Amino acid sequence: MKRILALIVLALFMLPTLGIATHAAAQAEKGPATDRIIWKSVSLDKVAAALETGDIDVYLFSLRPAAAQELTGKPGIKLYQAPSGLVDIGLNPAPVMIVTLPGKLERQQPKSSV
């Protein structure tokens, strides 16, 4: 039983190193380089036209459905679909700890701002 447990622990420590070796092998081939990158702000209603004219090369945010349909099938433009959104749940926040000098630690409720 101890041997099995030891092997499991060893395997858990060795698994992350396998990912590093795979990642390093994937980066062995050098890709194209660029001399400069220009970041632009484009309003949502002008994104489709900017992509079509070549004013921008990449748009990383969501498009309106009508703009996406307009760009679908156009030569030189690839659309990628990905789930997006933000889910935030704050459960059991930590209590407020107030330290009163000279070093005494006390739990106090935060004072009301009303």
C-alpha cells in the first residue's frame, strides 16, 4: 500500500514536467517575426468595415450578430466562435481584522458609513 501511495505521489510530481517538455518541443520551430505592433481602438459599428478594408488585421472582442453574418465567407477573413462571459461568485468573504497598536489583534465589525 505504501508503494502504491509513493508511486501516485511521484506521478503527481512528474506530470507537470511532461507538459513543459511538450511545450518546449512545440516551440522548437521559429515563427515569423514583426518589427512593430500597432494597437488601435475601433468602435463596434466600424469593425466589419475595418476588417474588410484591411485597416485592422485582428479583432479580439465580440461582434454583433449582423456584422458576423456580413463577414462570414469573405475571403481573407476567419471568424472564431468561443464561449465568453464573466461569472463571479463571492462566498464567505474573510472577516475584517483591525490591528490596534501596539500590536493587539481584535475582530471588529466594519463601521457603518451611514
